[in-house]
Amino acid sequence: MARHARRAEGRRRRITGFAAAGALTALLGGAALTGAAFADDGHWNHTDGTPCSKHARACVDLAHNQAWLIHDGEVTRGPVGISHGGQGKETPTGDFEVQWKDKDHRSAEFNDAPMPYSVFFADGGIAFHEGNPQNPSAGCVHLGHDDAVAWYADLEVGDEVEIH
């Protein structure tokens, strides 16, 4: 008898689970089963036209040498042309945060080289900064003058940076 009671209890749980799934499906209008909750590209959390999430404030696509500024999931600047680290000095990929900024930074590692409008986001002195977007860097993301000024003005310490 106890064994039958356990089986009946198990069935009730399963029915309850299916009923809950059905209620959720009805509430979402079928989206849970059809995938309609996702954007056309299958990335419901991505900012349109970028490889980055809606949470990112700065986005970089290394494969296409492009970058964007994003506010509340909307592109506010970009895509803009960039250059990044060359072989053996690759720009790190992943999710980062702006650590600090320095408008008139000079590189201690590279003979006091100017790095105007630096926005540092990764360990090792990796930053967005003004540089020739046609030349590879030592790991930083080079932006043209106007774009470097915009990145410097727009980004704040703690803002999310995504490098893909």
C-alpha cells in the first residue's frame, strides 16, 4: 500500500510539473516552446549590430576591427574602425570593467610613448586610446582622435567592456 501511495504521489508531482509548464507556456503565449522570446539572431540579450550584450558600455569586435559605445542596449557611436594587439601581444578577450582613465597618459613600458585619452580596462595596462587605427598595438585598442575623445568622455570607471 505504501508503495502505491508513493507512485500516486510521484504522478501528482509530474502532473503538477506539466501543469506549471503549461501555465507558463500560456502566459508567454507559446514563446517558451517556439523560441519567439529570442531575437532573430538567437541572442535575446545582444545589442543589435554588435557581438556584445546589452549590458556592455563599450564593445569591440577584434575579427572585424570595429568598436561601439552602447547605452541601455542601444548603439550611440559606431561601428568605428580600430586596431588592436598584434601577434604575441594580443588584446585580451572577455568581459572587463573600466579600471581608470588618464587623458594625458604616457607609457612606462614603451619609452614614454603618448597614449592620449586612455581608458584602462584590463590588467597589464590595456586601454582604449588614441592611436593609428591602421597599425597594430601592443595589446591596446587604438582609436582615431575623435573616437578616442568620445570613448574617454563617455566611459566611466566600472563600466562594462566586452572584447570579442
